Amino acid sequence: MQFTKEYFIQEFKKRLNEGYAVDIKQASNFELYQTLASIVRSGYNNAWHQNIKNNAREGNKQAYYFSIEFLPGRLLQSNLLNMGWYDTVISGLKDLDIDFYEVTEIEKDMALGNGGLGRLAAAFMDALASSGLPGNGNGIRYKYGLFKQKIVDGYQVELPNEWLNQGNSWEVRRDSKAVDIHINATEVSLLEKDGHLVPVYHGGKVIRAVPYDVGVVGFQNGCVNNLRLWDAEIPESEEVNYRTLDERRKIEDLTSILYPDDSTSEGRRLRLLQEYFFVSAGIQSILKHHKKAGHNLNKLADYVAIHINDTHPVLCIPELMRLLLDEEHYGWDEAWEITTQVMSYTNHTLMAEAMEKWPIHYIQELQPRIYQIICEIERRYVESLEKRGQAELIPSTRIIADNQIRMVSLAIIGSHSVNGVAKLHTELMKSQVLNDFYRLFPERFNNKTNGITERRWLQIANRELSKVLDKTIGKTWRYAADDLEMLLKYQDDEKVLKEINHAKYQNKVRLAEHVKKSNGLKISPDAIFDVQIKRLHEYKRQLLNLLRIIKLYQDLKENPNLDIQPRVFIFGAKAAPGYHEAKVIIKCINEVGNLINNDQTIQDKLKVVFIEDYSVSLAELIIPAADVSEQISTATKEASGTSNMKLMLNGALTVATLDGANIEIKDQVGDDNIFIFGLTKDEVTAHNQTQDYCAWDYYNNIPVIKRVLDALIDGSIPNIQVEGRHVFDLLTRFNDQFFVLADFEGYLAIQEQVDQAYRKPLAWAKMSLINIAKGGHFSADKTVQRYAKEIWHIKPVVEKDEAKYDSYQ
Ligand code: AZC
């Protein structure tokens, strides 16, 4: 049946009454939201079901993206958009006197991720379905998402994020697909059974993994894929073994939190258990599914591609080996061949401390059989290098060293493809950090620059700009992001440029209203909105931004009439709970903000806003309102970055170091439409090699640096006696690991250019237009299509067909 407004209104009233026994006037926003979500779900369930059946019937090869994080944010609007129902629903609700946007606010963000890694995984889910590709997600259904951040007296306080307490409208529990996982056996012995040696586990316990599936709706093509998130439960047969609440809670805790506290060994063990839990559950269910479909596991690679998103799911490799060896009775060589053909791995960071290593006794305790298999992979690997005459590469590439399992080594050795997430990152991987692996397996290495869900970030988040685009270049950009380039024709069209500026202004007004409500702070939409939104990390250098703010403040105190463009500095950032330095930086930002925001003498020329509890939904509010995008990481440290792409797509101009995907953004927009500064990767590498960097020299020899740093410790910024000293020490005594001081003057100079450029609204709008026009280049659709073709070898199974969701059930 055609999904018309009349039909929607009738159905909406009916379901509201059936579900809640209220009429529209009395219904709460929550009831309205639930009713709307149920209609949306019924609209795609049939397509979802058909998709699962078709894939099984036709034996389509499918990709499974294993990720410990998925960060989709809210789904109502994107589902409506993808189903082609958006306008009909808004207009229907309007007829019913319901404010659609108020209703959407009820939905809690699915915040099962921390930052770029999790957001990328969610973007890939959307892009796979939107490209008609059979690709599914596999992860954990955390009861609490990434913590809720409160700022109290300038400090970050972490509160539980109870995103599930009102239920999740988009998930379906599938009891019939539950699988059991054996952990903590004290011993494994091999017994002969039916002519095979089978392992027998002694001791330990069994946990039941129960999947909750979320339909991933493709953009107007009728393709609905599956995001499977696992929860842990106690199997009925095991209940007697969990007699106390405490024992039961241990199982519940398994899927409670995204990042267990890694400062205790208990927390670290829990994290490893989470990794094994969702990996084992996922692989078991994939094998079950393919066996049921009648596929021969010899040919697993013809039907299945498993992607290891960063090292957290690396136990996929020994787990698949375990199942093939122990349950399917393959010989080692055959099992290894199948495993390496199926597995591929993405690296998301080259920071040494972020590369997972696990003490071998953790793995031994967790699953001794997995440990045995890892040892055998290692033994054979070492032997093969000796045979190849490359024994010199053993120490740097082997899996087990210093009583630890190096997860990166296991990932590379057990996969047929290893990719980085931006050109520079892949190049560094090959030439520096993973160079020895590259020498051994050059054919495995490839680049896949990240991408973003441009539909969410433009069509949903930036309706003002979308209207301008529709009017100027027609609507095809809504389907084909590359068509945004049609905008280039209008780069000198004053009318269009003014409209772009006007759209930005309206978005700034909207953000200003939010800031007034949330921070009690009045900010002017006429000021430059200068935005840095990302995880708080020293390498991302929020500190560089902060030092410049202090410098500007000092200048203004000296000369209140200083001619600078008023600026509002907007930060959104969470610090990992155990990351002390990051929390110290948050405190400093907030106290500098308090000082500046309350100082009447600087005539509102500066404001500092720290937006609490940064999330995907807040990003949807902030990004369209940004004039300046801060992408100022130390060159070589940011693997790619993705907020850089979202911000440019929304017309913000980027202030950037030559790091991560910033370089590719520069290549797209040209040198005149981006503000580049700072040390290059070669300069950073040289400093690291020669150890010649001396932060004190900058402090002692450059007055502007001394003046700013002194402000951290001389009491001129209240309430940061301890934190100011800490930051001061990081930048001097501890020799400024991230070269903040080396880049400071370059940063000041480039920001001065930004200041000048902003004074010419049409010239600014032209740069902005060029950024928008080039934004389509970074569409996640294109990125996953490259993964599909070059790594997973999967093909689209659904062609674009707008009619598909119209067959309303
Ligand atoms: C991030 C990288 O820091 C970022 O540069 C990249 O764009 C993103 O992955 C996607 O590839 N890494 C993380 O977010 N890592 C964690 C653990 O959150």
C-alpha cells in the first residue's frame, strides 16, 4: 500500500489508541515517539525479513563487521529519511498539531561507542545498506552507553548513561539465535571421540549470548541489513552455579559498560572477556547460519567475510580456528587457509599505547584452548620466517613477546588484508610502525580513507543548507553526494553565497539558543563560531587551542580596543575516565571560560563554551553552525579524523595540520580554501628520531609563549592552581610530547589569516561553498564500496528501487 499522509494519520491515531489508550491531545511525547517508531518499524520489517531470506537462498557472500563500538546516535530521523517517509510524516504530524522535532528529542542516542571508531562503524552500517551490500554488524549491547558527562565546578564527572531504561524501539531479541560460550576452564585435555581428538574443558562456566538485532535501513533501496548486538545471560542449565546475587551480577556486568575501568586488573580482564564474548558469539552464529543454509565450510570464504575493526575483535582468528579444528574437525592447514581468507583487519591508530597487548595469563585463564591455538599460530609463524631466511624479522613481528600477546601481530598474521584509514596513516603504517610486516606481506596492505554518512550530516542535521542546495542545484545530491560539485558553478554567484551565509546564520542562532539554555551563556551569532569537537586527547591538542584563547585574552586585557573578530570557542569532548591529563585539560578550559565569559571589559569579543556530554545528537546541532573547524593534531598522530569531513561538508573552513585525512581535504578543496599550519610528518619524525626537541627553549626564548604559560601558574586564571601547574609541567618539564609549543606561533599566524578572511563575508562564503561542494568526496558509501570490492569481495544484492518501503504492512 502506498504510504500516504492520510494513511499515516489514520494509522498513527489507531496505534496510539491501541498502545496507550490516549488520544493525541493527552499523549506524552514519549507515547508519540513510541507510536511513530512502531509505524516505522512495521514499514521496514518485511524488507528486513526478505533480505535475510534472499541472502540465504541465493548464497550471497556477506560481510560481518566486528566492532567493540557502534555509535549510531538516534535512528528515527535517519530511518524515516532512508525510507523516503520523512516529509510525509512531518506533514502528517503537523496536521495533528504535533511538533515532529520535539518528538524526536525523546529518543536516546545509541551511544555504544566512544568516538571516531564507533561512529565510523555506524556510518559503515548505514552505507552498506544504502549501497545494497549484504553487510552486517556484530557487537555488544552495553546496558550503559558511553558515560554521561556532567561538568561540576569545571571538572568532568562521569555518570551512568542509562540509554536502555525506556527500552530500545529498534531492537528485536532473538532467543532462538542464542549461543553458549565456555570460559575460564582450568584445563583442556584432548580425548579421542569418533576418530577425532576433541578438547574437553575442565571447570569454568558457560555463559549464554543472546542477540538483539537492529534493522539497518538503506537509503531508499529496500535493503535492510542486520546489526547484531549481544547480551550475556545465565543459561537455565547453569543457574544452580550462580546462587548469589553477586555471582549473577558478574555475568550481567559483562555487558554493562563500554569501557570497564582499565586501571585495575579486574577491569582489564573484564574488557578481554567482553572481547572474547562478542567474538565467540558472532563467529558461532555465522557458522551456524551458513551450515544451516547448506554451505560447505571449506568454501566459507565464498560466503563470508569477517572484518576486524581495530584490534579488539582479533580473537576472531583463534576462535574461528578453534571452531574449525575442534567442532568441524578440519586439519590445521586447511583451517588456517579458511581463516586467513575470511579475515581482514583495519588499523585505527599507530599510537603505541593504544595497541593492545594482553598478558598471556589473562588469555590462559579466559580460554586455555584459545591460548593453545595462539601458541601454535605463533610457533608456525616463527618457523616459517626461519625457513624463509627472514629470522631477523621475528622479534618485531612475533605474536608472543615479553609474556604478552600482541594483538596487532595476531591480526596481521591471520588476515589477508590490512588497511589504514587515510593515505598518510597507511603510508606511516607501511613505512614506519608496521614496516617489518609490510616487508613480509606487502600485498596485504592497502588504504581505505574513512567516510561519513553525508545524508545524516546534511539532510537531517542541516535543513537550512539543504534547502539552499535544492534550490540551487536540484535534488540529485540527496542521492549522489558527488553531485554536490554542481555547486562549484555558483562560487561567484552573490545570491547563492548570501543564501549560504544566511543558512549558516540560522544554524548559529539555533546553537546559540541551546547554549543559552544549557550553559546559561549568551553568545552572538555574529561572532565566528570556532569549533573543536572530538575525544579529549593530548595528541588532538585542545591545549593548543586553549593556549591561543589565553593569548587573545591577554592581548585584549592590554588593549580592550584591539581589532579582532569576535569569536566563540566551542568545545565538545569527553575524557576517558582514567585519563588524568585529559581531565585536567577540561578543567582548564572551563576555568579559562569562566574567567573570560564573566569579564565585561573585553566587550564580548571572546566567549568559551564547553558543551557538556558531547554526543552524535549534539554534533548534529553544532556542526551545521560551525564557521571554523579545528583539526590541529600533531602530524602523524590522528589516523584520519572524521569530524573534519562532517564540518567541511557543512561549510566550515578547516584550520589544520597536515595530519590524517586533513591532507586529503586539502587536496580536494585546494590550498586557498583551507588554513594549514604546523610541523609536517617529516619534521615530527625527525624530532622523534634525533630527540632534539627542547620545549624549555620555546618557553625561554619566545616571549608570547612564556607569557601564556606563566598565566597557567601565576594565579591570573583562578581555580587552576593544581591543574594549571600540571599543564605547565606537561609542556615544559615533560618536554611537550605533542609539540604544542613548536606549533604555537604558526597557529597564531594562521588564525590571524582566519580573522582577516572572516571580515569579507562573500569571499568567506565562496570558500565555504567550495568545501561543501567537495564534501561528497568523503561519502561513507564510496568508502564501503571500496571495502566491498577490494577486501570483502561482496556485491550489491539490492538495486535502488524507491518503491520498496512503500509496500506498507
Ligand atoms: C579513531 C582515530 O583516532 C581517528 O583518527 C579515526 O578517524 C577513527 O578512529 C576512525 O578510523 N580511533 C578511535 O576512535 N579509537 C578509539 C578507541 O576510540
